[in-house]
Amino acid sequence: MKRRLWISLIGTIIAVVGALAFNLATDNKPILGLDLQGGLSVILAPEEGASEADLLVIRDLVRSSLERSGVAEPDVRVQGSNIVVDLPGVKDKEEALRSVSVSGIVELRPVVNLSDCSAPITDPEITDDVEPNGFRRSTPEPESDDVVPPVPALFANDAEFLPTLDGSAVCAGPAQASGEVFKRDSASVALGQFGGFSVNVELRSDGEAAWNSLAAQCFNQLPTCPSTGTDVNGASRPGQIAIVLDGVVQSAPVVNTPVFDGNVSITGSFSQEEAEQLADVLNRGAFPVQVTPQETRTVSASAGGDSLKAAIISGLIGLALVLVFLVFYYRQLALVIIGGLAIWGMTVYSAASFVSGATNYALSLAGITGIIVAIGVTVDSYVVFFERMKDEIRNGRTLRNAAPRSFNSTWRTIWSADLVSVIGAVILFSLSVGSVRGFALYLGITTICDLFVCFFFTRPAVLLLARSKFMVGKRAFGLEVAAS
Amino acid sequence: MSRGDYIASSGPGRLFRGQTAVDFYGKRRIGLIVAIVVIVVTLLSLFTRGLNLGLDFEGGDAWDVPASEDFTTDDAADVLEENGVSTTGARIQRRSGETTDVVTIQIEEVSRDVALDLTNGFAERAGVDPEEISFSFTSSTWGGEITDKAVRALVIFLIIVSIFISIRFEYRMAVAALAAMVHDVIVVVGVYSVLGFEVTPATVIAFLTILGYSLYDTIVVFDRVQENEGKYAGVRMPYEDIVNISMNQVLMRSINTSISSILPVISLLLIGSGLLGAVTLREFALALLIGMISGIYSSIFVATPLLAALKANVGRKARRERLTGDNLRAAVIGSGVTGRVAAAPTDVEGDNDDDRDGDDTSVTIVEPAGKLLTHPPRPRKKKRR
């Protein structure tokens, strides 16, 4: 019995201290939340139901969009049915925010008209041209009619008048394809053959048909995609495809060939910045569903640091006050509480490091305050235990006899009460969103650590103490402990 | 050998020695009246004043601008107007800590470009770097979603916890524990409504912590009640007496635990948010403090009397008046040990495996309990081995 207690006690201490040392040695710290170190956090939600795979695709797109804007290792993850972007400590928040605001999916719509959708407009200056890579822009090759795919029904009601980036507007027919026809992340900017910049993008093998169908309509100047003007020679120009994001026409290139073979090159009078912007739009166009930011939060680094400092300092002061009170009240037995709380603290730290590393749940302000509250619940285990021992001893039991009996009844109380907390933590964690989740995680961790420390540290420590001669003749519980 | 035979003369002394004899059940009306007053005040306030829901529940944009002497709430309003944002729906507050003041500006949702302009405008006017400004945007549906999900999680939690308590204890205890918990939430919601504190997601988390703490505290008390129920199983002990005995026995534990739980929260409130000026901590700590005090109060004055009332009409009728005064004290002291209360000094304790080392032990346990007996229980059957 005694040997088992020693094994349990020493084993626990070695395991906990070892885990802590390992975490410190490998520099494995709990990830601090945005509200503790400053940074940017965005929660994106899909507008309609999105499958797990869709969410993963969006996550990867957002991540690469951020990486392009210079954020190293952005923390983007799927949480429930939302995408959570946490960028603690990020420097250029404005730029990061722009990269994250990938709100819409890109639509490809034929341009019906440059002036008429019932509203008056100015003459648009849309001169971007589109051609397959390698084709000369000015030498479009007319193709025979047999490549023309079936033409969709006319769209009298679906045409919309959409603004363009330069402030004018065009009338665009219904969307015939989405940005999904493009290969993910394939858009890039290159120097065009005739000076200026061009944007090259690859077509997906399963998106090529949709794109070519639209391109053929425009190239052949069918009613769904009529000619919108004349070229330099006075001949009527092929139709245009409008690339639309969030209801704004990003570019409306003229189609110079009906069939594209895997590659699309958009040339025009772009500046480098404009070209890069268009490439970005085409890349994000691969979003399978529309997502909108639900919550955006930036916290300045100094405010975050202040909160962290305040929480830690006040937590430590609170802990010190509690210990002073307990030492005053329980005298020598308070040694067990101090040791137990130290072991508990180390266990919580190790567990928090491990869990936040494994699951990416940052330790937020709510988590820290949850831990501070957990101090009270943890101390309660000792109080229930010692009060019970006090009762037993006062009624004539010896310390040695009272300790195991008290522990048995205390353990029953503690696990019942703690189990309720664990149930609450599990349910909150699996069903809630946002900061509540992080809180639930740390509530669960601290409670399980409490049970662990209570059984594997406090029990052997008190039982061994009760058997030793250490307590004999000392005052504890306001009673003098007698030799057994 | 120092023994606990004598009764301490002073109140604190008796408390310390576990010799209190407070008739908690007799004072149940106090708990009832307080609970009714609290509920009425809360409901009145909810109907007339409502809750001051923060940005995250209504949607909109908010800024925290570190404020120097020359950046006032009026300046903030000016910046809003310069950018063509109406100040009528805006909420502009100055929140001060010891080291830093923060001006918080909350407006309805605006476009991202306007929001950026405003951030830069505030930074310029306050003379700080835009990076120093904390900004948050919440869509109007998001707060609702958080709340919906939290409420759904809560309902499921309550159902499962009720089942757990019903199995581990009994369903009446589940009812009483949940009633105490609802009481605590109403108290906190009432305080928030009456004083007009802003409800933020941090507050919601504080509410959840309070729920957990309240249940925890109640279960610790109920566990003792259940243990005593078993202890007096052979004796016709009225339930009110069992409740009173249990309450007095756990009184010192409740006080110690409360002090240990509340000290860190007070530290958080006074030092964390007061001296160090972490304004975000304040609301959280305040909700926690109120909720914890209420949680401790409700386990003693709401949950347990309610349990006794629920159990009053169950099973055997009590033959005599409730124990009070010294009789109660004797019972409190006498049953503060493990094992079943025995009828007579000759009978040894129930599970007496390693209990032989002090002959006087059983006498001490039995002696006060012996006074309670109306008639001796059936003699123990001889063990056949």
C-alpha cells in the first residue's frame, strides 16, 4: 500500500515535471490568442450550404492569398461550417485584411451591350482582349460554324447592368460559367508581346468546355454575346466576356478566338498593379461557394500585451492571496495544496501547449480567465478533503485512519461535480462557435487536470503524510495531531 | 489527545470547529422571498430597459482608440461626420484605466473602404499609429448565430446534466440544482439589465462559467445530503433534518471554497482591470463575481430548501418537530464521519474494516446520534460466512 502510494506520488511528479521540461526544451508554448498578442482575426461563413471539401478548398485559397500578400504561415482553419483566419501578431493589418476579404465567387458573363440595359451610361473604355497563348491578337482566325455549341436561351430578364472598375458600366447577360473553370492559383502576370502586361491563366480540363462554349458564342457574335463595337479596320469586333466579382466587372476582354487550348491570356492596357489585381481575382474565382466575412477583429499589439500582462499579474496575485489564506487556515497541510497547485499548474501548461499545438486553439483572454476561475474549483477539492478529515479527527479518528476514509468520500464528491463541468465543456466545445469554443476547451483541460492531480498527487501525498511522523504534535485543523 | 468534545463558545469558533447549528430549512422563506424579488426586478427591468447588447449581437463596426488628452469623444464624432457617417446611431464612450484611456466608437455597418478611412481618421486625430487602433466588424447575423448556437448547446447541456444528476443522485436533486442555476443566471442578467452594462461575447462566456460553477457548488452540497441520507437510512430522520445537518457540515467548506474562488476574481477585477487598465477584463470579472456570489448563495438558500420541500411529501412522515439548537448541533457533530449512524453504543459501525484502533471512536459517533432515535433500528443480521 505504502509502496504503491510512493510510486504514484513520485511517478506523477516525474511525469509532470518531465512533460513540462520537454515542452520548455522544445519551446512548445500555448498559442496566444489574438486578444492577447494583437493581430487580425476574420471569420468567414459560406452563404449557402457548403460541403466539407468546399470549405477545405476555400481554406487553401485564403491561405495562399495571404501568403502572396506576405503573411508567413497564416493560421486558416475550418471550424464547424466556418472558416476562421487568425493572424496574431501580423504587422500590416490593412494588407492582410484585403487578402482575406475574398468575398465572392467570380462569374463569367457575356457582355450584351455597352449602353443599354435601360440606364444611361458613358462610353466605356473596355479594350482588354483575350486570346490563346501564342496567338497574335490582331489575326483572329475565323472558325467554321460546327464548333458552335448549343446556344442557351435568350436572357431578356437576366441581363444586368453592372459597373466596371473604371467607373462606367456594361450590360451583362446571365452567368454561364464561374471562376471554377480556371485552374486554382494558376493566374500569373507576364509582360505582353507588345509591351504592357498580360494575365495568363490555365483552364481546368473540366472547365475548358464551359469556357470554350462561352468564347465561341462571343467570337461568332451570336445574339447571346453580340459584337460591341468595331475594330481598327472597321469590321465588327467579336463579343466580350465580362469577368464579374461581387457585381463589379473586373475586366471584359474581347474574345479573339473561339477555341482555347488549356490557356487563356488576357492582354490590354494594364498597369502592373491592375494586371496583378486581375490575376488575384481569377485566382480567387476558384471559390466553390460565396463566403462573406461575419466577424473581423483587429487588436493592436499593445492592447493585447496589456491584457495578457494584466491577466497574468492579477491571476498570480489572486493565487498568492488564496495560498496565504489556505496556509493560515490549514497550516502544515497547506504544503500539500501548494505542491498540488504547482503540479496542477504545470499539467495545465503542458496540456495547453500540447492541445493548442495540436488543434490550433489559441489561448485567449477568455481562456486565461477561465483558468483563473478554475483555481477556485481546484482548491475546492482540497477544501472538501481537508474539511472531511477535520470532522473525522474531531470525532476521535486518528489522522492515519481518517485520511483514506476522507479521501474515498471526497473522491466521490469531486468526480461527480467535476464530471458536470467536463460534460459542459464537451458539449459547448462541439456545438458552439468562436470564442466560446476556446473557453470550453480550457475549462475541460483544467477540470481533467484537477481530477488527475487529485487522484495521483493529492491522495498519495496526504495519505503518506498522515502515516508519517511529520504531522505528529503539529497543529492542523485547529487540533493537535496525536500519534497513532 | 486533543478532542472535539467541547462546544466552542464563540460563533467563529463553532464555525471553525464544525459545530454550527443554523436552521437553514427554517429560514427557507428568506431564500424564497429574495428569489422572487430578484426575479420580479429582473423581469421588470428586462421589459422596461432591456439588455444593452454589444456590437457583436447587433452587428456593426467598432474601434478602440487609445486616447490621449487631446482626443475626446467629440473628436471622434467629428471624424465620423467628416467621413459622412451619421452620429445618431453611434455609441462613443470613454473608458479609463489607470495607465491608458480608450475611446470606444461603435457604429452601424459601413463599407470596408469607409471603415479604413475612419481608422486612419481616428489615428490622425488621436496622433497615434493606425496599428495602435483595435478595430472589429461583426455582421448582423453573426451575433445571432453565436447566441443561437450557445443556447442550443446550453439546452443540450442541461438535458444531459439533468439525466446525469438523476442517475447519480435523484431527479429531485436535478430539479433543485437547475432551479438554483436559473436563479443565478437571472441574478446576473438582472444586474446587467438594471445597471445597463453592455452584454458582449465575453459576458456570455462569463454566464456559462457561472452556470458551471453554480452546478458544481450545488452538487458538492447535494453529495453530502445524499451521504447523510444513507447514514440515517435506519433512523426515521425527517428530510429537513438531513438537509440542515448536511448544510451545517458543509458550511465551512462552502465558506473556504468561496473565499478561494472569489479572491482571484476580485484580484482580476481590482488589479487587472482597475490598476493595470485592461478594460476588457472588467466586464468579464464583474459578471463572474456577481455570478459566483449568487452561486454560493443559491446552493445554500435556494437549491437545498427546494430539495427539502420537494422531498417533504415523499415516503415516511416525520413523527416529530425539526431538530433545532443543541439537538441539531449534536447531530451535525455526530454524523460528521464516514459510516452509518448506529443505534446504540454496543453496535459497531457499518463498514468497520480498519476502525478498531480507537475504542472510544464509536462511542463518540453514536452518542449524539443516539439522542435522535425515536426507536432502535432492526438489529443487524449475523453474517454467515
